[in-house]
Amino acid sequence: MLPGVGDGHPQDDLSHAPTTRLNPSEVLAQRRVAPAARPTTGPATGPAAGPVTGPADEASGPHSSGRHRAPSPLTQLTSAGRGLVEGLRSDPDQRIVAVLAVLVATLGLAPIALAPSEVVIYSGVATGTPMLYTYTIAIAAAVVVIGIQTRRQLARAFFPWLPFLGWMLLFAVLAWDSSPRTVSGLVHFSLVAIVFAIGVTAERADRRNSVLLWAFAAVAWLQLFAITMAVIGFPLRRIAGQQALDVLGRATGLTSHPGELAKLLFFCGMCALTLPQKTVRQRWVAWTTLGVVFLGVSLTQSRSVLAAVVSMILILVVLEFVTGRWQKKYFVVIGITGLLGLVSVPWLIKRFTADPEGGDRQHLLQVAFDVIREHPWAGVGPNSYVAIAGASDPLTASGVPVHNVLLLSAAELGIIGALLLWLPFAMTATTAIHSVFRVRTSELAPRVLVSALPGLVLIGMTGWGLMQGPYFLMLALIAGYFYARSRYVRVASGYGRD
């Protein structure tokens, strides 16, 4: 025998190896091996070939069951965070959309005063002294981010506001005082113009994902969560003093008054109706969010906002029918609206029985007319109505201004100043009306805005909160956003140019 040879067979030649007999248990084990785990090549014939993996070796691996183990939630969150950061780095539109979502959150959920620590109690469109809020920082961040990316478009979005801003500057120098109260009002109205421009400019970046609409939908759900927590005895925000007695039994959510929550939910309702509904999941989210809005408005027991929501839904359904876009899903909307009305009947009867004429509104209207008659050109100054008119009227001095935004703005800014203030909003309305009736667009945003106009007018004519604090800013943001989307529809249809 030559060395390295046993029984006449080369030791390294597997093709000449003796046959090995397997017992039945080993045969069964080999049959259970997954096809993907079996070698795809034939037997190794050279000395460089690696060892052949058998069933016993595969069973001893880390995934012996053959199943793919899903990543942990922490790993998924980490990956999502990395993807978000990378998107914010590389995509300017994502940066704009991100600051837009933060702005909605600070306005709708956490409009918290940061400085100064001592707050001057004053009932006006703004606080008694200039203050820094969370949404002030969000507005500044949005201006910086949007200005870096689309400086020219942001500047153009201010054009409708230039007459009003010029009017304010003129009378701030010539007529109005320089008290902290007036300065706070000037800042407030300036922020309204800025937020409108943010809405106009950011819509282009948000046209594909509609993050602003989804953000307001999330605000509605979180406000409902706050209402639920208050019902079960764990309120997330407590209201103290005389105001707590005035709003007893009415939902406030994360706001300080039922009327404020109702207005916020009305804006959420506008956005819920405009949400994309291309998939079944999106439709479910849109309709359930609308149901949350209905429920929240009913719990606030706000008569004007309830009527505004019902009118918005009914007008939208009529528009869909007239324009030939009627779908069976609108039966669900009509049903939800009818259910809202039935649920609200008890408190409507109670409130109309206790206050059939809406309090002292007629007296407040007469006070406002007297102020406008005395100050027709310059008005009494931004945020100064309660201070000036209250000097001769005890009810106004107690913190109750006229419940009409047109009269309140005319009394504070002068008649021309009030017209200039509402000019951009009127321009938004006419653009939406043109898109619906002239262009006959399939885009939802113009039709929803047209449907909401009577409700907005009703809210503005029966209260003054639409001009107050973050709620005027939310109105300006949504108006600017819907204006840009309506204008885009007109341009895409060949009417005008962008």
C-alpha cells in the first residue's frame, strides 16, 4: 500500500468514499431540512472545498426554527429617528413641514406663556403687556426655515398685508399711545400677518403630504383625550375662580373656555374634511376625526359653533351634489350631523331658556357704535378697546368687549384699518369661490373653505374670540394655507399665473 491510501481508495476523493447507511430517524431529520438550507452545488471535488454542512450543524445555528426575528421596538424607533434626521438634512420641504407641524402643536395644544413670569390680567385681543409664548418661538423658527429656502415666495405672501401694516405703522407714530397694552396689540396683529404668509408659503412644500391637515386632526383627538380625562376626574388643565363657575358642565379641554375649544375644533373640522381619502384607512381617519369634532363641539355647548359646524357640513354636501361629486359616504356625514343635533337638543333648550337673547349683546353693540363714532379714523388703538370704552361703561370695564369682530376691529383700528385687516381674508374667500364655481375644481380645499364661510361669519358676528390670541393666528394660518391651495388650482386650470 502506498502512503495516504486506504483500501485502495484515495483519502481525499469523496467520490470514491464508501457509502454510509442512514437509520430511519436520520432520514426523517434530513427531510425536515428547509430547501433553502440545503447546498445548491454538487459535492466538493477539490481539496480547497470547505466542509459540507449537515442537518446537525444547521439545527445548532442561532435561528434553528427558520423564522425571521423582527427588530425590537427600540430598534424601529431608532431607525425611524435616523431616517427623519436624514430627511430633514437632505430635503428642504421636510424642514418646512416639520416647523409647520410644531407651529400647529404650539397653537392648538400648548400656547404657553414663557416670559415674563408675571402676567397682567387684561381682557383684549392680546395680553396687557407683550409676552413670549411657545408659538412665538415656533413662528420665528418657521420664518427662518422658510425664509432660507423660499425667501422670495415668503416676501410675496406679505403683499396682501402691506396696506394694513402700513396703516398700523402710520397711526402707531401719529395717533396711538406707546403703552405696553398697545405694543402688545401691535405685536399680535403683526404676528397674524406673519402666520398668514407662513401658511401661504408652506402649502407648496406640504402639498403632497398635507401635514398641516393631519396635525389639526391630531389636535382634535388630543383635545378629546383631555375632555375624557376631565370627565373621569383627572383634568389636564384646571380653571379656577369665577370663570370655573361660568363654565361648569361645559368641556374646555386644554383651553381656558368652552368657546375657545369650540373654535379650535371648528378649525379641526375644516382640516378633517380636507384630509386625503385615497385609501380605506385615510377615509376612516377623516370620518372618525369629524365625529370627534362633532362630539367635542357638542360638549362645549357653544351655540354659534354648533350652528357653524352643521352649516359647513350641509353646504359641503349640497356642493358635492350640485357639482356631480355625490358619493354614498355623504349619507354617513348627514347621519353623524343629525346625531349631533339630537344629542345637543337638551343643552340647547337649557341655554336658550336661561339666556334667550344672548346676554347684554345689544348694550355692547351700542357701546361699540359710540366708540366708532368718536374715533372713526384711528380707533382707540390695538388691544385698547376694553381700557378706553371701559372708562365709560362698567360692563365693558369688567372684561366684556363687543361680541362682533368687525365692530371690535373698527373700534380699535379705525374703519379703514378694519377693512384692511380683513382684506386678505376676503381675498382668500373670493379665490376659493372662483375655484369652486368658475374652475369647478375637484380639489377639496376650496370647497371646504366655501362651505365654512357662513359658519366663520356667524362665529365672528356673535363673539370676539376669533380675534383673540392663538385663535386669530390659527385662522390666519388656515386661511393662508387654503388660499395657496385654491390659487394653485386656479393656476393649474389656466386662470392667472403663480
